[in-house]
Amino acid sequence: KDFKQLVGVKRETFKEMQEILNEAFTKKHRKGGRPPKLAIGDQLLMTLKYLRQYLTQKELAFEFEVGEATVHDTIVWVENVLVKDGRFKLPGKKVLAEDDSIEVVLVDVTECPIECPEKNSESGIQAKRKKIQADSGYQGIVEYHKNSETPKKKPKGRNLTAEEKKNNRRISSERILIENINAKSKVFKVMKYPYRNRRKRHYLRLNLI
């Protein structure tokens, strides 16, 4: 329990990640090369501490007695290897759109402030055949995605009917999964505090977490 509070994952998950990194390192250095400045376990620990506590790389460099460049390169390598492996990666929009076994997509929003935000006009899931469930903040989504469902708001001048309340409870009970996922992602302070790194790695880190 203490281990998970410190690094954000259970020991079993840490060991599985370490095995993936060991395999990747062995494959990369099959023909030899300089030994790493940090053991694989320490490299993973450094990366998880960075994501969990969002320390500066200078602080990590001091703690692990390496240079800041080594900290940066280590974090990038660990993240890339784990995402590439697939076991710690969420399916992307293309998979959601093309996988016929996925019938319902749960939608929610969580905020992560970033420095100097950029406008982004990327659209969401384009596969109209997928059913989308969202909370009441997405009123009007049906205009853009016909196969969508949101809780019904209390209309002006009257109360919700018993059937409408029952349907709202059903939607809320089915959407609790995405609410829990958003809450768990905030365990890692890199997703909670203002994001100060390059934005192109923000999605990769959210995907990995």
C-alpha cells in the first residue's frame, strides 16, 4: 500500500513494467554498448516518481545522482517502451471506431491546466454507429452524434417523471466507470498540476497512465 502511494502503481505492476524494460534494453544492446548509469529498476522508479509527484528533472537528477539530460532521456525511453509494448496503452480513436465489439463509448471531461495552451480543432470519435454516453454537461451532443445519450435535465416549471429519474440513474450507474478512471488519473500529479512540458507528450502520458 505504501509503495503504491509513493509511485502510483502496485508492486506487481512495477515488476511487469520492469520485465518489459529489461527485454527492450537487452534487445537494444544485444551487440554490446555502454552500461546504463542507472539500473532498469531505478530508471522505472525515476519515471514513476516523475509522473506521480511531478518533481522537476533537476530534483530527480540530484536524488539519483545523474545529470538532467540523463533524467530526460531516461523518462522518454521508459515511456516510449511501455506505450509501444501495448500492455499499458489505451485503445485510440481508430480502434474505438473500427472495433465492432465495442458498442458503447463513455465520454467525460477532466481538466489539466497547461502553460500557453494552443487551440485544437481535432474532432472526437467519428464513427456514428457507436453509442456515446455523456453527462448532463453534454446537452446538445445528439445534434452532432445521433446515437448518444445524456441524463435529462429538470425542465422549467415541472419535475422529472419517475421514468425519467429511473433512466438518469441508469445512465449514471453505467458512466461511473469513466468517472473512476478520471479520478485515478489525477493520482499522478503530472495530470493534476499545470503541465509544464511539451504538449506532444501530454497525450502519450495520459494514455500510459
